[in-house]
Amino acid sequence: MVCGGFACSRSCLCALNLLYTLVSLLLIGIAAWGIGFGLISSLRVVGVVIAVGIFLFLIALVGLIGAVKHHQVLLFFYMIILLLVFIIQFSVSCACLALNQEQQGQLLEVGWNNTASARDDIQRSLNCCGFRSFNPNDTCLASCLKNSHYCSLCAPIIEEYAGEVLRFVGGIGLFFSFTEILGVWLTYRYRNQKDPRANPSAFL
């Protein structure tokens, strides 16, 4: 049977959703591992990562069940949700790739000021204190402050890697965006194909 056939479309759709399932479990596992080993103390960050993982897992489950059963309603909702996710993810990925150095600095500073627990993790991991300035009355968990009473600022260290991280995140996001639009196309085509095992007089 050619790859445009019913069985091939179903196999491709199942494989794509198995990939999404693995990615979702990986996200949940990384978040649990990070908080379990004390690498991340920010419950907000962990909660967001786990929520994204669960959401992706549920989407993949709907797509997988819809593909196996050729369920018209599930496939329709799966296609709509995947299209919305594609639009959001594609926009975010393009924004990550388009940010210049000044915009990156502003974004990092906003994030720094709004996440106290993540800020503590960063200071401890990078061995720095403060973003662009450090107030001695502020709390800093970096070992340099205890050992030498002098610490480098965190902004130069973070900004050195921020561009690479954003390009990496943007590239990964674009890759998955194209797999999502591929999933929408496969679902649309598969949904309108006739199941050869079904009753010939049945509608699709």
C-alpha cells in the first residue's frame, strides 16, 4: 500500500503521537528530577513544566486514540487543538529568535525581579549575587559571599549564555511547530479517508 493510503496515514499519526508522549514524559521526569535533587526550588517553574508535560500527554493520548479507532470527533478536536498549539508555539519560537541583546537584557531583568526562588537557585548555581547591582542587605546563597565577601554580578554571566539558550529554544520550538502542522495535515487527510475494514455503506 502506498504511503498515501489509510494504513500509512494511521501509522504516521500514531508514530507522531508516540513522539509527543515521550516528550511529555521527559518534561515531567526532568521537572521531578530537578526538584527531587534540589536543583530547582521554584515550585512555579516546576509546576509550569509539569503542566506543559501533562497537557502535551493528554493531546497525544487524544490523537493516539483517535488514530487507532479512526474516531471522527476525537480527530477533529485533536486537529483544532494542535493547530492552536502550533500558532502559539510558532509565535513564541520566532520571538525567541528575533530578540536582540537589549531586549534579552530587559526580559531577563523582568524575570529576575519576579521570581525570588528561581533567583536564589541561579545565584547559588552560578556563584553570583545580584543582577546588575547587589544590595548587601539582600539575601544571597552564593558560596562566594561566604568565602570572600565579594561576588560577581549575575547579569553578565546570564547574558553571556542567554542568546545561545534563546536560539536553542527557538530552534527546538520551530522543529516541533513543523511537526504540529504536519500532524494537522495528517489528521485532516486521515480523517477523510475511508477505513477499508469498515462497512462499505457506512459514512467514512
